[in-house]
Amino acid sequence: MTFCKRRKALVTKKFNDFFYVDILENDRLKDKSRFLCKSRKNISYKNQLIFVGDEVLIDEININDKTAIIVSLFKRKNQLIRPAVANVSDIYIVISVEEPLINYSQVNKFLINAESLQVKVSLILTKSDLISTSQKSFLGKKFEKWGYPPRIFDGSQASYLDFVNELKTKKCSILIGPSGVGKTTLLNKIIPSLNLPTSIVSEKIKRGKNTTRNIELFSLSNKSYIVDTPGFNLQNINENINSISDLFPEIRKQLNTPDFHCKFRDCLHIHEPGCSLDTNFERYEFYKELVSQLKTHSLQTQGD
């Protein structure tokens, strides 16, 4: 039996030249049946690569065999390149406080990469059972000043319940962070039936290794998904230099106050005359470094 009417669907997994999709109805998961699809050749001709998370139009739907053909893509809201995921609504940066030890420079880079996608960015700290109560309090206050009050997990099941309920209110969430910080363990807590393999941290290099092999979306409700990915590569920031301040919650908060006003409209907030920014915050030096790097890159590009 072939269902002739075209339907909107969501790409949940990709392997070789095949895709699994969930059929959507009013932008919600219609049922738990996944359809195996190939794409029309003209999509490739238009250089339209299909990502996990893409919303697509499918045709030639065979209800019995659970197969269909992808005929077109809907416009993306955003996309990550490595991993190749589209239409993410929420990014959770996952960082362990120990094993491997927290690296603040690395945390900064993950946060800035995530902010550049213009989605909701949150911070998760794992393995908190390995540090003292005072250390937890210190980290909580530190990251709250950065603009990211963290969720702090200690490995107990009870600490995950509120988080699961939160995820069910999001459209498409993704966990990103260095290897070995507990992303797969966290995903197993969120969806216990997955039982995904995890790895221990190397004693020699104090890092873990990726255990996830494929990018896949898992449904948490009929309107929410979470992404499992084999890792996340930090991407080069290609923002307009005048937009870098928008990637820092500490600066955004000041810029959005009614009485904030700099003398020059294109003020970069680095010692310009008439700048109103209060630079007394921890990440200001990192902000200046990032602006300097973008200036250098811009000059090199112009020279080429």
C-alpha cells in the first residue's frame, strides 16, 4: 500500500546514502514508526546535503514497508558542521569537574561556539561527587557570574529527574563537550532504554574517548528530541567583529539596559573614548583576546 500524499518529516538518523525519518503532524511526532528513505538525486545536484535534524518533505510513502523518498528540504534555522546536525534549539555544554579536570579556557571556547549559533546555551557540570561541597559552591558562583548558572550532577538518579522534564519542553537539544566528561552516561540517564556504551578516562592522558559512532535523534516526547553525536569539533568563529559582544551574557546584559550608551555606535568596548561598558568581569580578558584574533584574521584575509 502506498500513501500518495506528501508529508513533512524529520531526519533522525543518516548512514551511507540512507536516512531514517519520523513523520510529523503539526510539527509533532505522529507516531513511533520510522521510515527508511533515500533522497531524490536533484537534492544532491543543488548541493543540498541532508543533515540529521533537517525537516524534509517525503513522497512515495509505503506504509507497509515503511519506506519513502525525500524530495525537498525545508529552510534550516541553524546548523553545526561537525557533527552535521541541523535545527538545534538548545545546547548543553557538558564539563566534568574532575577526571578530566575542568579546563576554563576550553569551557570558554565551547560556550562561544555555542552562542554563535544563536540558541539557548546552558552549562552542565558532571562528576561533582569527586569534589567538596565548597568547591561545588565556588564553581556554581563562578559560572553564574559568567551568565551560566550550572546544573551540577553527582551521578545519582534523583539529580536527573528535573533535567529530563526540562528537556521535554525543548524542541531539539544537544549535549556537547570534551570526550570523557560523561555525555553518554548522561544520555543513558535521560533515556535508560538506550543503554549506550561508555568508556573510562585514560589514567595516562586523563581524557576519555568518544563511544558514540553515529549521529541520531531520540524522541523524548511527541514534540521534543535529544541528539546523540560522536563528538563536537570547535569551529572557527566567523562573527562580525562588532557582534562578538553578543556572545557574552555579561556584556549583553549591560548593552540591553535602557541607560547604556557608548559614544560611538561601532564601539568594541576596548578602551575607546566614551565607552560605557563596565569591564570588571572575569571573562573580559578572554573577550579582548577574541576581538584581537578576529582583527588579525580580518587583516590576513584582506591581505590575501
